[in-house]
Amino acid sequence: MALFETDWTKELDQVHAVAKKIIDDDVSPMIDKKIGLLNKHADELMRKSAFQADNLAKEMVKEIELQREKLVADVTKIALILMLGFTASGAALIWLFFLLRNGFGG
């Protein structure tokens, strides 16, 4: 059993009231301000990221189109070379046929 009975209820209520006032008047506005700054920076970062992604997509489309054009040009060149080769070989075979049919001396 205690020699003196002490009631700290009023003092604790005062501490609680002061802590609540500090949180409401100082800490909460500071947190709200920091959250606002974070949101602002996050929005700016999202806009920059979207802009960079859009530019990257445009550059990729340009590069794909350039590669496609090069491929078409290369395939066209190969097709022309093959056509000329087949034509030349066909002409050579026809010439050889007539040469062999008529004999070498004519």
C-alpha cells in the first residue's frame, strides 16, 4: 500500500492536450505539405516518363520503317539479280541448243 495516493489524471490530460495541439497545429500541416510536394513531383515524373516513352516509341517506329525500306530494297536487288541470271542462263541455253542443233560450223 502506498504512503501517498497521487492522481496524475489532470497532468496527463494537460500533456495529452498539448501533444494533440502540437500534432494538429505543427505536425499535420507539415505532413500535408510534404505529401503535396510528393504528389507534385510524382506527377512531374509521370509526365516526363510518358513523354520519354512516347519519344522512344516514335524512334522505334522510325527505325523499324527504315529497316523495312532497306529490306525491300535488298530483296528487290536480289530478285533483279536472280531474274537477270535466269534470263542470261536461259538465253545461253537457247543459244547452245541452236548451236548444237545446227552443228558448230553453221
